[in-house]
Amino acid sequence: MRNILLSICYRLGLPPAIWMIHNPMKIYEYMEVTRGVTLTKDFTVIDLGCGQGIWTMELAKKCGKTIGVDVLEDAVKTARQYIRNSTRRKRLEFFNGSLDSLGIRDASIDHIFSFCVLEHIQDLENTLNSSQRLLRSGGGLHVSVDALETITDKALKAKHKLDHKVVQYFSAESLKERLENAGFNVQRVFPILTGSVAMKEFKKRIEESSYGYGWFERKLLVQKFFKEDRQGELKKGIMIVAHATRP
């Protein structure tokens, strides 16, 4: 049902409503990664690891051109199907491959976004170097990554790593180091989903094969995540968000 609704939105040229996304943790993640980032119709941005293009379409609401990139061919085909009759299709592009295969000129991109993708990349150094090369001077890199620092159950963590093909988990320090080694100026690195509600929800999603959230429940959980993160000391979380710029 969700995919049908999204497809209808895309074909009518409507932005996908953020509350149509099933997972409240992903909604909150998107909100935190994009919070405070100024986007205009003059900007060209990349959604690195775009999947089926849900967040790419959200970003396209504010940008002149939005490019979704993913190594999964089926995901990119689905994204292209969603937008084939959309009034926004001229401002959206989807590519199957790596950043190096896009043929985009250096220093031409204003912002690159990535939502829990970097932890799945084997050759992360090359991807970060390519991101730095494509960004204009002062352009921003805005990413989230899996940390799972509050998940102490080793078996649960191992299951998540196997199920989701995770190459590495990050800490704030290790993420900052990787970005700096690629030549970025790191502006801010901070954990999200730091509280007990977030931990409970994350464990449920790993352990259970079937789960569901109503619209109101999704919105309530996002509010709880926000409250927990603002009231806590923000030292460790399930995910880490980073904002960096190209010098």
C-alpha cells in the first residue's frame, strides 16, 4: 500500500508526505540530517545511496536539481518508475553505479546527502574522496551512519550486521577521522536516537519479522526521539550524524 501511495504522489508531481514512511526512526533520521541545511532552487544536490528515491524526492522539493545514486539496479529502476509521470521529473535524475561513474564535473555539486549508507561501503576512502572532489568549495556533506553504541547485546548486533550487510559501525571519533582524512572540514558530529525509547524500537525492528505503526504512532515516536535526544547528554546513540564542508 505504501509503494502504491508513493507512486501516485510521484506521478501527480506531489512530494511524498514524510509521514507516509513506515519507519519512524528513518523519519527522525532524515529530519536530523537535513535540520539547519539551507537549500534553494539554485542548488544541485546528490542523494548518495538513494535506494528507491524516497528522500531524493523530498530533497527535490527545495532544489533545482537532485541526483539519486545507488549501486542497486532494481532500486534505481523503481525510483525511475515512481517519477516517470511526475511534473518534477526534469529536476530529478537517478543513476545506477558509483559517484565516479556519473560523469559529473568536479566542484559542481552544492550538497551531498547520505542516509545510513557509508557503513555499507567497502571502499569508503574512494567514496569520500569522490564526494570531496564533486563538491564545490564550501559545499556540504551531510550524513548519518549506524553506530549501535547503545546496543549491548552482541548477538543482536551481529544479526543486524549480517542482515543489513554492514561493513563497519562508527563512533563520533572514527567518523570525524574518516571525513578529515578525505579533506573535509568537519563542522559537527553528534549521536541521535540516544534514549531508551529509541533503543526499544530499534531492538524490536531487529528481532521481529512483522511490525506496524499507525500515522499517529509514528508521529508520537518521532517526538519522543527528539525529546530524548534533547534531554540526554548526547554521548552515544544508535546513529551518528555529521555535517562537513569542502574547503
